[in-house]
Amino acid sequence: MIDNKDMIKPEDFSKAVNMMIVNSFDVLESVGCLLDSDVGSVYPMNEDGSPDWDNEINLYQDEVSDEWVKSLSKEDIEKCYPFLEGNNLTNPNYEKYFLNPNI
């Protein structure tokens, strides 16, 4: 028989699952965001290091400001490159990537 004190609380389980997901994200230190490199989504990082799930931006599909792209460090832009450049000229962020003075 399982003792109730040994059971995981639902909120602790949810937090553990979120941490497993977040641990696979790349940290974009220069802009204070987390990158899900599986799909190219960026989340602002909360003070506790968790993603702000309500403010997702997909680097390939959504418009990204010039200011944000120019703020990326060389290391961070290399992480974002496949999504910003999109490997083709039809990506709306293609030109913004090449406007970055950090490259």
C-alpha cells in the first residue's frame, strides 16, 4: 500500500515535467530568452529561469523586431540561425538576420 506522504503532489509533478522540458531549451543570454530548438520558438525567461509560456514567438513564422535580432550575441545568433535565415529568401526574417552587426 502507498502511503499518502510518499505520493507526488500534482503541482510538483507538473513542475518536474516543465523542468524536464526547459532543460532541453537553449538559453539566449544576450536577450534573456529560452529557445526551443526543436521548433524554433523563443520564450522570454522569467526571473526564476522558467519560460513565460504566454509570450511564445516562433522565429520562423512570427515577425521579430530588428532591435531583438541586433541584440543577439554571436553565440546566440548561431543558435537562432536556422530559424531566422530559414535556409531560403522567403523567410520574413531573412534580411533582419543579415542586418545584425554581431556577425
